[in-house]
Amino acid sequence: MLIRKQRQSSIDWSKYLKSGNRVFIGSNAAVPNALIDNLIANSAGLHDIEVVHILTLSDNVWADKKHQDLFKVNAFFIGGEKIRTAINEGRADYTPTFLSEIPRLFNENILPLDVALIMVGPPDEYGYCSLGVTVDIVPAAIKKAKVVIAQINLKMPRTNGHSFVHMSQIDAHITVEQYLPELPEPEIDQVTEQVGQYVAMLVENGATIQIGIGKIPSAVLRYLANHKDLGVHSELISDGIIDLMLSGVINNRKKTFHKGKTVISYCIGTRRLYKFVDGNPHVEFYPSEHINSPVNIARNDNMVSINSAIEVDLTGQVVSDSIGYYFYSGIGGQVDFIRGASLSKGGKPIIALPSTTKDGKISRIVAHITEGGGVVTSRGHVAYVVTEYGIASLQGKSIRERALELIRIAHPKFRAQLLKDVRKHYWVPEYQENTPTSVPELGKVEIKRFTFADAEYFLRPLSPSDERKLQEFFYSHNQETLMMRYNHHMTQMTREKSCDLVSVNQQVDLALCLTERDDLGESIQGVARYYYLEASNSAEVAFVIKESKRGKGMAKALLSELIAIAKMRGLTQLIACVRRDNAPMLKVFENAGFLRAPSQDYDEVSLAYTL
């Protein structure tokens, strides 16, 4: 409940406002509710006032049906059920615009403003008031509105950066104390937690992050606690940032733009957050046209943007502002930051979402966009899509590869239908028949980090989307490796053959790979697999490591994972056949506890491991 305490007299609205004017209302946690209440109470004779705003954390009384003759709502971002209902009932408008470009609408008189209603803190000894927790598009509104009317709120934090307005810029004001609206930290469910873990894996030490508000951002921040030297260049921050800054995880040391500072345009959270930013010299607030400028965002090396979506189709198109024909939110800063991260040196644009709706009945990875849904972020913008089932890497991927990557991170119960749907359009060739399967024994997050010779690698299940990666891995081998691994001189790895090798039913057989990620993308450095032998409840093991990576412990790590999973699955024995002249491979097996067994082939050594 908002607490409002009147301290000064009412505004004489007849001096500043007339019917048909366009009025801007301050944003997010700085909605001047007392001004709006005052206007409504003194609105006799006023009609058809167009109200423009972005997200407003308020009771949004101006959108009530009883006020539709007084106000005509035009939202650049839809927030709150009253605004959402008014728009979808046709009583209000939604104007989709990149947040970075809304100031231009005011500055170039595309949407000229007559009056700006804002909230500020009390003036200092020099006459400057702080815009406090919300700067965003307010400075542009102040600059271009013919009249600026302020609610001076003694409870507004005084923030640093470009967050000040002088009393000479304010034409009228009232002083009304008002607690800022609070959004507590959300409870994190298991699905969200897994999404957060996967996203955190994509954030390297020294990266600069942009993150939103809600369950997924909170989960991501939780799993960044062991990172080092992170920076923040973000549209907003919430409470999850506080402890990371206090612990030094976020120190902005490695930033290449606004070095040493967390820079944002607004914040939303609890009183703890509002107290944290009050006078904090390490957090600076700037207007949206500065923070959300893709050019400025890209000035941060290793920029990671983390945004969410309502649905993602199998080509990578992202729907974020509507559920079919039902407008739900807005474009906001998603495209600004995804574009900026794409242009950043080492940048990563990420879309993170649960694989299904809350009830689990509808997949949010879809074969085609729901009728009426609008693409906010194009299929050419996103590098990574993350669900609780993993990370889909889309950058540089063909439609076929994208579809397989995204099916891999869809909920398992929808994967077969998704594959069937895309095959109708020949996006995926006819020989691709198997959907991805999981390896639950790896844990809820099916990726493990390993360090070999001071370099980082990732162990994960092999997947149908790895068809091209496995081809590249094969063609990187020399003739000796091909002979040792395949026992003859293989000269070709066709797409069909590669597809067959990566399309593994992981719940019966097992295929794992070690990959390396660099500026060239992700590449396979080692593959290990076993083939289940039902008659004896055992499995035959084989693996191969890239020549340049041998001697670092990769084979040992892969074999250890195979043994551990075989034990969990209740197998009785693992067996292997190794060429007699392949001494390094024999050593790996024997060091792991495999014992030599009689062999009918003189050129091969049979080995067995009893589980």
C-alpha cells in the first residue's frame, strides 16, 4: 500500500494543462502518484489527456475504466494488470519502441510533450533535486515538455550520475512523502535454478553483465557468487546485485567503458536496495539513450546480455511482448542489449526461459510462432538460448543446426513432436530421425567444467545437433589416429554417418564429449562412448582424443565419467578392445583398473572392468 502524506497545497492545473494535451508520467518505482491523485481530484472540464509512459509500478489509477474520458493511455511498455487489460480491451494503446529510442520521440517532436509529471528528491543547497531510483527516459521528458510538474518525495534516495534536475527546470511542485514501491526477491524453483546455473556457465570472469528482474535473473546472480571481477552495465538492477558488490565479485575493474562503476538507468527492489544506492559513489544512473545505446553497450568488452522471452521458435526468433494476440509487456531494452552484446568484443547475447509454461502443458520452444505473436528479437540476433535442459548455441548455425540445438533444450515430452514438425518443412533431413535424450546421471545440469593444462573445457552429452562438430572432429585426425580408433583407414565421415553417431539414445547407450569454447565457437576435443550389451548387462567402451590435446588427462576424465554412470545404471562389466600397439590407450584403461583378458585377435588386447 502506498503511503502518501500531503505537505503542500494542490496544483492549479488550469494554469498548466488543457484537454487534449499529451502528458508524460514518471517511470518504474518513481511514479508521482500524489500528483496524479491531485490531477484527478481537480480535473473538472478536462478531457482526452493522452498519458504516455513505460513501466509504472503503481496502482495505475489513470487506466481505470471510470477515467477513460479523462485519460487516453499510450504505453511504450505494458506493466500491471490495469494497463494490460485496458490495452487488450481496446481502451488504451501500446506503442512498441526500443527503449533507447523513446527519448528521440520526444526530442524530435514525433510525440511532442505538453506536460511531464515526475518524482524527485528534495533540492540540495545548490537547488538540485535527484531523480533518485529512476532516470531512464525522464531527462528527455523534462527537456522537451512545455511544463514540468514535480512531486518532491523526502523518501527518494539521492543517486549519483546524470540524475539531477534543478528547481529552475520545475514549473510547479508539491511535497508529498511516499514510500517507494518494493519488489521482494522472488522464490527460486528448481527449473529456474537450473536455468540460472546454465546461464552462469556462459559468464566468464571479467565479463560485464546486463540483467533484468525476476526469478531467472535472481537465479543467475546467485550462481555468480564464485566469479571474479564482474562489471555491470545494465538497464536496471535489483537486490541480487548488492551482495555481489559487497563481496567484490562485482567490482567493475575489468570494464572497458565506465570503468570502476556500476552504471544503470533505474533500479527496482526492496528498501535495502534503495538504501544501497542512496549516495553510493560506485553506482551511477544515466539516461536510457546513454545506457541502452547499442554503441555504448558494445564499448564494454565481454558484454553479456541476459534477457527472457515468452517463446522461441526453432529458427531462433524470439517473442517477448505478446502471447499470441494478447499484448503482455513490451520491447523494452531487450534488442538494445542483445545488439550491443553482439557488437561487443567477446560479447554473448543470451535468451533464458523455462522450457514450458508454468503448468507444463505448453512448450515455449515452438516449431512456429503462435498466431498473433510478434518477433521482438530476430533470428539473426541471438547467440545463446538457455532452458533448464541446457544451452543452445545458435551463432553461425544453419536452420537445420538451430532446430536440432533448440529441440535439444526443449522439454523431453515435446522433442519428438518438434522434430516431426520441422521435418515437414525439410529444415531437418529425412535421415535425422532421433530426438535428443538426456543423461540424468550427470546431474540436474548436464554440463561439467574441467581444467586441463590451465585451459577450461566442458563435458556434456553428445547430441544430434553435434553432427557438424563431429565431422570437424573426425577430419582433424591424422592417419595414425584413424587407424588406432577405427582399425582401418577411414577417409570419409558423411553427414549421414555423423548423424548416426551423434543420434544416441543416451538412456541405453552413452556418448559424452569434451568441448572447448573460444572465439571460433565450440569444438569437440574428445569423445567417449559405450555401447550397451543387453545379453550380459555390460557395455563396450571406446574413446578418442584430439592429437593436440593428448597427455592432459582428458581420456582419464572421460573414462571416469563412463565408469561412474555405468555403476549408477547397474551394469556388471565394461569391456574394451584396444590395438596392441596403442600403448597410451592401454595405459589409460589399465590405470583406471581395467584388466587384460584373453583375446582371439593377436593385434588386439581385450580389457575388462568389473563394476
